[in-house]
Amino acid sequence: MEIPTGLFKRLLARLESYISTSIELAKLKLVAAFSLAAANFLASAIVLFFASVFLIVFSVGVALWLGELLGKMYFGFFAVAGFYLLMAFILGIILKKRFRAGISNYLIKKLMK
């Protein structure tokens, strides 16, 4: 039994249309995932910037206050710097593996949506 050529041509045209639509859909999904990830990154960067500015100003204030209490201004700055060094050491040891895994999992979830 032969397949009519008209039917074969229509089937081929539909297959081509399906493939091009699937490719276009995949592109749009990729763009949507990337734009969502970029928007989340930008929002987080803005929050991080303002939190950093707050932390710097707050740290200077605490250092000046401690310096006044300790009698020498630089003692306050040394105390605040020592606190941050201690926190960095503790967080570096405790959260190193968790932080990497958390970031990886977050990015994978956002890109797979």
C-alpha cells in the first residue's frame, strides 16, 4: 500500500512546524529562566549593597564608641576588627560546605523552573 504524496508532504510540514515550535519554546524557557535568575541576582546585589553600607557605618560607630570607653580610639577599631576576624573564622569553618551546597541547589532550582 502506498502513502499518498500529499499526505506525506502535510505530515512532513507538520513535523517541521512542530520541531521549529519546540525549539522556539526551549529558547523562550531558557530566556525566562535566565531573566529570572538575573533579576534575583540583581535584587540580592542591591540588598547586599545597602546591608554592607549599614554594616560599615554601624561598625565605625561601634568602634568609635568602644574607643571612647577604652580610652584610645584605635582600641575600639581593633576590637571591632577582632570581632569580625573571629566571626569570619567561625563562619568559614562551619558554613563553608553548607554555603556551597546551598548556592548550587538554589541556582539549579531557579534554572530548572
